[in-house]
Amino acid sequence: MFKGRHLEPWVGDPRRAYGPNEAPSELAALIGPELDRLIQEGSETNG
């Protein structure tokens, strides 16, 4: 399947999904504030 490669199959795959506490800190720093904003907006509109 990954002939000639010595990497794990998910390395470099943009579809990579991270489990709890697996995301790189740089990625979490980018996503965290936006998720917080969306959660706040949802709680304001849904009471």
C-alpha cells in the first residue's frame, strides 16, 4: 500500500483526525479561541 515509504500511513495526510489531547499545541492555539467563540454564540442564541 505505501510501497517505498517508511512513515506511518497518516503522516502528512491532511485528513488526519486527532483524539483528545493529541492535537499539536500550535493547532490547538489556532482552533481553541474560535471554538470558544462558537460555543458562546450558541449559548446566547439557545438560551
